[in-house]
Amino acid sequence: MKWSSAAIIAGVAAAAVAGVVYLERAPGAAARMPAQFPAVTLTTIQGEQLTAADLRGKVVLVNFWATSCATCVAEMPQLVAAWRKHRARGFETVAVAMRYDPPNYVLRFAEKNALPFKVALDPMGEAARAFGDVRLTPTTFLVDRSGTVVKRYVGAPDFAELDALIEGKLAEAG
């Protein structure tokens, strides 16, 4: 039996989705999501140091991504749109490049795409470990004003749901 390219691609895509769903529902999956913004220092591509204390009082979206991740690259315009929509109300986005992503690729991508939010490097993988051993990209966390991690998305988020969640958290007193 000869397999078409489309059938092979569809099978690989289905297996990938099943793997993400399995990982999200695997025993102990909830334990991999930190309850609070972890005690980790993020260094941006501009050299700025960010900690949980620096971000407290803001609703923060932390997105683990890579320049080699097609889904990550495809969702960036939506992350930019969310940041632009909510930033004036105390919303911050930090895009954390995975440790395997060469810093020069990250810098070039951020500059070429004029990413307006903070872009951090994680050269030793410390941030990924602190956020529950992130291995799949994109993985996105939403953190409320008190530093509580309220949601984790593995894969591209449902942006309508994410926007509603951001709106709700911004409406809460900090």
C-alpha cells in the first residue's frame, strides 16, 4: 500500500496532538505547573534582569518558545496583539527562548518582528525547570497580579479564551 504525503503528515500531526494531550493529562501533570511565579531571574535580550518581585502587581503572560518552533512563530502576532491590547492596564508579556535556541537567532527574530514585549534568554534551562520542567514549545503560563500561576497552555492557546482570562485577571484588584 502506497501512502500519500498528506496521509503521513496527518498521521504525524495526530500523534503529536495525542502526545501533548497525554502529557497534559498524565499522572502528576498538575505538579509540573508551579503554584506561584518561581524564584528565578530572567535576563532579557536587552540585559534587563526580571524576577517575580519585579512583575508582582501585573498580570503576566510567560511564553516559552523557540525560533525553530513553527507554532511559536505563528502565534507571535497574536501575542503582540494581546500585549498591545492590555499593556496599559498592567499586563506584561515575557517570551522566554528555550536553552537550545541560539541567542543570535532570538535577537534577530525579535528585531525583525519588532517584538514590543520583553524577550528573555534561558541559556542554562533554569527558567524552564523552574516553571515545571517545560520541554514542549510553545508552553504559556498566565500569572495573576499576586504571582499565582492561573493557567498553563501547552501548544498554541485558544486566544479567545486567553483574552477572556486576561480580561478577568486585569479586572481583579491587585
